[in-house]
Amino acid sequence: ATVAQLAEWNGTGATSDGHRVKVYGNVGSPADARAAADAGAEGVGLFRTEFCYLDASDEPSVAEQRAAYTAVLSPFRGKPVIVRTLDAGADKPLAFLSPEAEPNPALGVRGLRVAFDRPEVLDRQLEAIAGAAVDSGADVSVMAPMVATVEEAAWFAVRVRAAGIARAGVMIEIPAAALSAREILGVVDFVSVGTNDLAQYTFAADRQLGAVAQLNDPWQPGLLRLLKLIGDAAKATGKPAGVCGEAAADPRLALVLAGLGLTSLSMNAPAIRTVGASLAAATLADCEALAEAALVTSDPAAARAATRP
Ligand code: PEP
Ligand code: MG
């Protein structure tokens, strides 16, 4: 986006013809939340709660969690925020939750899988989140990381609703979940795509390993085709499907994502205005044309070239 376009973003995520694509912030601490609010985020699309506890040796109490989450959510009083339940394991081990040594931690008991063995930890976190919703005044939804099946999504939604939280969603980070996006949206209120993990699992390429970084490129047409399935599911069900991985922070790719039918984009604070301005400079038809052009390419360079202004 040009400087002129940047100056024009009015803080409401939308294409120039008024198609809404909400622009949210990714946060993990009170400082992140203030930065996102200052940058004009319309809400929070991903609160990584595990970031609060990377150094904790014991499970924090419900009261401690409630205070920690309230501190992060307070800048978003009256605004939509999506709190993600603990995403422990693999690249983000938590001392009080992480499984014993596993041969392949990225494929092991991580994310929501931890909760199947220890649902009481999830229930205590949900109680704390419900309390933080009251204390912060934010409009809170909750979502689970690393969901593979419709059955897992339904199991999570039941527990969220039992905790008195109005909206339950899941992340789409595993190809099987992308392939079942429509059925998953049948049992939850929204989905949010974690493109970092979705790319890792789609290309069987460790997201932390530089040697395979070219596979973990969000412009890979194979990944874009999975994203199209998710956009189609959002259109078919009328439910929201956002993107909260790094892909959402690329102002050109943001247009492709909007064109594919994704309904919100969530990113770190520095990208918020640029992405908002990029959306404001295109029509929905422009975005759809860019998405179509990218989808029929055979490699990331061609996908980028096909969408260049
Ligand atoms: C992702 O996987 O894209 C994501 C947003 O979650 P995290 O980066 O925390 O794994
Ligand atoms: Mg992830």
C-alpha cells in the first residue's frame, strides 16, 4: 500500500465497496494488547494464552488466570476478542502440561489434545476466561488450537457452553480439519485458520526449520486451495472464518484471502494499518479476481506474480 492509502484507512476493515473483512490483532501480553488497540485493531482475533505461562512451573489458579486475562483484554472493552485455550506442546512446552518426551512432538499430544486427558485443566481455564469477560467488558469468544476432527470440535463446544461462554470456535491448523471445514462449522460458531501450522502440516515441513522454509510459504497454491475450502464453508454456512496466522499480515495476500471468502484477518500490531489500507483500496470483485488468478498457478512465485498490481 502507498503512503496515501495508509492515510486513508478509517479503522473499519472493509473493501472500497463496503464488504466487511474485520482487521484484528494477535496478542499474548498486556503490552501487545495496548499496541494492537493503538494500531486500530477492531478486536482481538487471537489471544495466545500460553504466552502468559511459558515460565510457570505449576498450573496458575483460576483467580491468577482471570487477572492475567483481564489485564490483556481490558483495552478491548465492548469489542470482540477471541481467546485461545492453552496451546501447549511442540514449539511451546508448558512445564505443568507438556507430555513426556515424544518422538515427534509436532505430531504428538499438543493443543486441544492435552485437554482430552486432563479436561479439568481446560474447565478451570474456561472458568477464568468467563470471569475475565465480566471483568474486562470485552465481547469474548473462545477457540481451541490443533483440532483434527468434527468430533473434537463438538466436544470442545459443549465444554465452552457449559462454562457460560457464548461463542465457541476452533482453529483450522490440520489439513483434515480444512477438508471438514463445513462440517466443523456445523458444530461451532466460527473457525480461525492458523496458517503457520496449516502450512507445516500440509507440506510436512517443520515450521522452525530454515531448510524447509520455502515449503512453508503461504503463497503455495496447495495451501491456497485448502483456504478456498474454508472460505467456501464460511459462505455456505454464513458463519465467520478468519485467518490468524502470519499469512494475514501480508497486504497483498490479505486481498486474496478476502476474495476466497475469509471474513477476518488477525495479525501483529505493525501490520494492522497496512492491511486495513490494502483492503480499503480494492473492491470485493478485485479480491475475487486476485484469488482466482492465484488459485490456478503452480508455484508461489507465479501466485505472487499473478496478483501483482
Ligand atoms: C498458526 O499456527 O498459524 C497460529 C496462529 O498459531 P501459533 O502460531 O500460535 O501456532
Ligand atoms: Mg498454531
